[in-house]
Amino acid sequence: MNKLRVFSLVLTLVVFVTACGATTTPTLTTAPAATNTAAPAATDTTAPAATDTTAPAATNTTVPAATNTTAPTATSAPSAPDFSSLGFTTVLASDMITASTAYTITAGPYTVVVPDNAFSVDVQFDVLSADPTGFQSAVPSGEQPVLAFAFMVMDAQTNEFIGQFGAPVMFTAQSPAIVADSKYYNLASDGTLTENATGLQVSAGMLTHPIAGDGVAWLITSPQGSTVGGLRTPEQAALAAANGQKIGGSVTVLAEWTGGEQASFLAMIAPFETATGIKIEYTGTRDLPAVLTTRVQGGNPPDLSVMPTPGAMRVFAANGDLVDLSTILNMSDINNWYTSGWLDLGTVDSKLVGVFVKTAINGLMWYDPKVFDANNYQIPALWSDMVDLSKTIADSGTTPWCVALESGAATGWPGTNWLEDIVLRQAGATVYNGWWQGTVKWTSPEIKTAWQTWGEIVATPGMVFGGPNAMLTTNFGNVGNGLFTSPPHCDMAHQAIFITSFFEGGTPGIQPVTDFDFFGFPPFEANQPLATVTSGDMMSMFNQTPQSEALIRYLATPEAQAIWAQRGGGYQSANSAVPISLYPDELTQRASQRLTQAQVTVFDASDNMPNAMQSAFYTAVLDYIQNPSSLDSILQNLDSVQQTAYGQ
Amino acid sequence: MLGSRLITAIVVVVGVPAATVGYVALVEWLVGRLPFIWRRRLRPWLWAGPALAFLGVYLVYPMVYTFVLSFKNANSSKFVGIDNYKYVFTNASSLTTLRNNLYWLVLLAGAVVVFGLLFAVLFDRVRYEPVVKGVIFLPMAISFVAASVIWKLQYDYQPLGVAQTGTFNGLIVALGGQPVAWLVDRAVNNFALILVGVWMWTGYGMVILSAALKGIPVELIEAARVDGATEIQILFRIIIPMMGSTIAVVATTMVINALKAFDIVYVMTSGNYGTDVMANQMYKQMFLFNNFGVASAVAVVLLIAIVPVMLINIRRFRIQEALR
């Protein structure tokens, strides 16, 4: 035991010395000499205590060595600063980091990139947050605190506080509340603030700063009232959603978001938890339909839940399980934020029972702008132009299209997206909706024409690279690979917005806008209203409580959705008040513009069909690709499935 | 957490044998109080009772229930007579699965017996027999899903003009041929899938047949040689007839495997392009379409198809026992 203690003492010393060395690393050299003066000052005191006091003493000479007085004697371990008395009670992340190992922590709006030389021992790294509005009186006038956070780093073996890291960690905060003029403060445990501009980088919506420990908390402020897009801070929006009261309590939420999506959702609700004191008990499951159905039937529904499909939502609504949100949400705000298409999708029997929290646009046509420029190809305005362009490209000796339908057990779904895009624009929303609802037959002229229209591309020799076999055996994620070969195998591909990450993965080094770009699925006639097929997640309410009311109000706000929008990952918001500039790249920004401006918005039809119908649709796509001449028998078979699939 | 796990472990390790011994002791104590004639009648039933109960709960009851469900509609709310069976035997896609299972049955059983026998006989004559047999047997150690993924990569297809990533197409194109979409082309895809099954099971057939081969008395074969029989004659007139029952065992096992074929098809094609088999159809109907009626009907058809095979096995076993 004694040996261990001596060892940790030595380690602390080592950490301290390396930390001093770290002040000369490039990230910190821009410091206004403040951090440099720290070292001599610190070495005056005894070593273990020094780790505790270095930073406050260094960065703020006006602080009357508050932490010094509480510093333990040389023989005992350095104690942790008491962040909880400052209000840092929310633990956003609590990660175990192995000694000398690089690690990335994602915690609410924060990302902390830990380099491998930051810690020479295993540490428990906690990220704490506090309600920033509580610090309003401490910040200079004209500024408002928007984010407040602290690190609690403990030696995992000895449980001793580590105040100074071996190398600075890179801290990033993303929030619409951050603007170019945002400031970054050290917050000492006695509540004093000191501005810290060392290595600070701020842009609209994002702030990065290297942190080498310090034993202090941090506060980010923005000029009063200035946020991206004129939004409130998420905390303000959350507090308003709870009618201005910190009501506490808890709310259960069920959704299918796991992994990165779950992290983004948790980031979205973190300000809500701090501002309202309401604890969110989130369950993420990939098996949402089964879990939700079981819980509802067992009389134990979550307060709020994402709907597996709009179809499932209609079933729950018809059973009287869902609460009418129009009495809970501020409908004038909602009508400003969401176009009627989005609200219609969440409306059953003239009751609003679902509101979109997350969406994604389908049906974008991808191309390489360099190829289009070099050949003087024009972006087609109509479907017929696109077919003409395809013929031009084919005549020039390149196959115009790449199509990829393979996707394991769901092979064929990219083809259903093609057909949905065609049906919507060619036959209109009424036929489209009747089609997935099972009232429009597959053999009806509109649907048959859509297949034949698709056939102009996929059933025409020379139009698709590799022909049917390549279409059927190429994984959907590789659809873009042929765009970027030299010479290109094909010049155009069709897929939803998420495909960009596959492009970048398949052909490393290519850049959005310069190397790949998209145009919208072309309409069939000029002056048609902008129509989009989308997929996405709606949130519905099963239990009406003050807490669930507050949360659904908050989730519908642009402030909440902007948080996820900033984090990217193919996320798009249906809320038109989410500033487009917050999306991480230009392509997502443009795609989101299409989404919020669309006058006709329909939901992915195959995802809306009963499972047996959807599965038959997938198989029909494959059969059609293999044998286009058997279209009639394929459609007849789909009709017979339609007759039984909807009855269940 | 660890504590509760430890307690569970102790309960299982100590409790289960204790309960078993306790049951036997209890039964013996009870039986001991009965008249002698009853002891003899009751004892076997009481000893085998728990096993029979488990069998009843986990095998017989679900079987009967499946049989009942197969005459009900999708959500089992009303009886529909033989509609589900009509569907299984008339629906076009369902007929394809029946045809494919027949392919699997004939080709898998046939190929495993032929290759297993061939390898067993050939390797019996070489010094490095254990090594080669080990290599052939190795695929048995891989899970079906892993094997399917491996073969899916081997069957990979790229259009002509692009670097081939699949082993087979790489070879074909290098020799100047056209790449084949093994899993998509309806002329070959069923056989491509069955080949994976053959690759996996040949080792099993070989090991069992090899054991039987080594059981044939050397004197018999030497006597045949002395009488002037050729090696081919020895194989067909002596070895194969003497291994008849073992060959039947391997063949019937393969027939059952063929009827149960699922993993390979599910992973490699999901039953698309006319490669669907009954087990996959059952899975889809049950877990994807929630159609308990048709799923149960497929299960019953599979069961009925397997019963004769099992009867043959049991009869052979009885004949063998009688010979001893």
C-alpha cells in the first residue's frame, strides 16, 4: 500500500513535469505568457499540491490562491476540487482511459480528443456540466453564458485527482449558441472567472480549445442575444418548454437510435436535463417495433417514443394510445417551423400525434462535377432531359449509370427508392399514398408505367455499368465507386444523402462539391412543385406528464434539432428554423434546403408497407432487373401479395 | 453483480446434481414401499420420467401446437382448413423452394457420400493420411455463417474490365473467359450454394466412412487379391457392400441436413434469384411476415419429409442390433 502511494506520488511528479513541458508545445505557445509563468510559481510550492494549484495561479493572478488554501499537505494525495458546489452535477460522460492510449470522449455537445501521451496511468475521465444560466451574474455585462463544463480526472488505481495532464487534450464544443465572438473562461472553484484565449478557435457554432487540466471548470459565453440564426440557447429553449420552471422529475424515451445516433440524441437532450432538472431515461433498441409493441400491450409504454414507421403510428393512434400533441405544442410556432407536408405525415384523424425529430432526404442524383464540366453536360431539368443526357453519355462511350442493389437480406431496396421517386413525380402524391396504403394496385397503369420508366435506365442495354449482374451483386454502399475511377465507369448514381460517407470511404481523398455533388431527382413536367421522398423518425407521446410535455416541446424546437444537425452523420432536420449554415458541410446544407422547402413531402413507401408487401417489393425489383420482359407477371404476383398482406 | 453471479453459479453447479440425486433417492424410497411386482413395473418409468417430461414440454408439445397452428390463419385467430398447405404446394415461390430442397437433398447427400468415400479410400493408402484428413475435416470447425461469408467473397462478381475480386472469376478471367455472377445467375446459383454445403460436410462423411473402411478385415481384401480381383472390383464388390450401413448413415444424415439447410442460403442470397429453401421460407413467414399459419405449415411439411428418413435409420439400426 505504501509502495503504491510512493509510486503514485512519483507519477504525479512525472505528470507535473510533463505538463510543464507541454506549455511549450505549439498549441500553447500562442498563450499570452500566462501559462508559462505558472511553472516557476508552482514549483515554489510542494509538488503534489502544485498540480492542484498550477492552473488557477497561472491563468489568473487575480484569484487569491483559493485552491492553495485547500491544498493538502505534501504527504497526502491531491484532493479533487469541489465542482458540485458550483453546480456541476450532471455527468455527461464517465470513461475509463487506459494509460498512454489515445481516446475520444463524446459527451453531450462536447468532444474531447485525448492524445496517447496525456496520461501515464489508467484514469477515470468524467465530463461534468452545469446549467450555464446560473453564471449570468459572474460574466461581464453584455455576455451570456451558454455552456459550462468541467473535467474530473481521477487515477483509476489510487482514485487521486489529476489536475494536470501530460499533454493537452483537444476540446471541441458544438452549439448554435456559440458564435464567432464567443469567449472562453476559466472558472475557479471560488467562482471567479478569467478569460482564457490560449489556443482558442471559435467559429459560428463551434469552439475548440486545448486543455491541459487545471483544476478549474470552464465557461463559454456569447454576446447577449447573438446566436446562429437568432436561436435561443438550447437551455433557454428547454426552460421555455418547461414553462420557465425547473420542474425536475423524469421522463422515459424509447427510440431506435444506438451508437453514434444515440450519442447525438443524448447531446441533444443534455441542455434540457441541465436546464429543467428533468432526468431522461433513454432506451435505444434496434428492435424498436417489437419492444414498443410489447411495452404498449403490456400496459407499460414509454412516455415518449419514436415510431417505427408512420404505419405503426397510425395503428397506435387508432387504438387511442397516442396523445394529441396540438394541445401541448405551441401550434403557431409549429406551423412556422414545419411545412404542412411534415405535419400531415404526423396527423391521424386530424390529430397531430407525431412530430419529426430526425429526417433524411431520398432520391439525390450524384455526379462528378469535373466530368460534367469537361464534357459540358448540363444538369437535367426534367426526367426526359436526364434520359437524353444518359443517351449522350452512352454515345460518348461511357455507361451513364451505376446502380447497386445488394444489401444482404434487404437486397433490392435501392430499387424501391428509384420507383418511389418516379411514382411521386409522375403519378402524384395521391396515387403514391394509395400505392403504399394498398388501395392502388400494382398492375394499375400508373405503377406499371413507373416500372417501365425506370426500365428506360435499368432495362436498357448500355445504360448501366456492368448490366444486370453488376446491379444485383454490387453493394449499395459501393454505388459511387465507378464515378471516381479513371476513366469513370459511370457518370451518375442515385442514392440518399447518407451515401457521401460511403463515397469518401470508397475513394479516400475525394472532396464534396469539387469531386462529387448532387442534383435533385428531376420532375417529369416543368413547373411541378418541389416534391421529396423522405425517411425519418417521428416522436409520439404515450403518457402525458408535465415532464413529457416539456420534452416534446423542446425536441420540436430548432434549438434542440440544431444540436444534432451540427453533429452531422447524415442527420437532417425537418424544422425550417434550423439554420442551414449549421450543417457540417455544403452538400448537407443544400440537401436540407430541398427538404425544408419541398411543397410535397411523402414518406418512403416501401418502409410504410406491411412487411410481407415490402419484402415482395424488394424481390420484385430483383426479378425485374433479371428479366424486364416478365414485368406483367411480377406485378400480378405483387397484387396477390397485396391482397393478403394488408389484411393482417 | 459478481456476487450474485457467483451465487447463481454455485446454485447451478451444486443444485442441479443435488436435485437429480435427490429425485432418484426419493423415487427409490417411494418404490421401496411398493409390492415387488409394482416395483419392476414402475421403476423404469419413474427413472426416465424427468427426461420424458422435458421431451414432452420442449419437443412433443411444440410439435403438436405447430400442427394445430398450421390449420389456422396468419395470426392464429381462426381455422382456415388446409389453405396454408394449399399455399405451400401451389404458390410459385413456394414451389421453387420445394424444388431447391430436392436439389439440396440429392446433390448434398450424393456428393458428400461420393467424395467422402473417395477420400476415405484414397487417403487410406498414403502415409500422410492424418494430415490430409485433417485438412478435409477442417471446414467442419467453421460456423455456417463464416463459411458462407468466405464463399460469398470467393463467388464475388465484377463486370468485365474491372479487377476481379472473387477467386473463381479471377481464375476464369485470367484464362480469358467471361466472369460469372455465381450467386445471381439462375443457371448456376443453386449449385454454387450446394457446393458450400458439400465443402463443409465432406470431411464429416470422410471421417465416418474411413472408420468403417478400417473395420473391414484385411484378410478379406487380401483373399480377394489372391483370387485375382482388381482394385476396382474390390472397391465395388467388397468394400462398398461391407460399408453399406455406414454409407446409409452418412446419406441419411445429409438428407436431414439438406432439408434443414438455412444458414448458407440466408447469408449468401437471402433466398433471392430462385434459391430459396423451405427453412428460409419458414423463417421469413414467421419472423418477417408474422404469418404463423404458413410458417407452421412449412414446418410440418419439413417434419413429415424427415420422418421416413428417420424410420429408415431406425430400421437399419434394429437390423444391425439383431445381427449382433
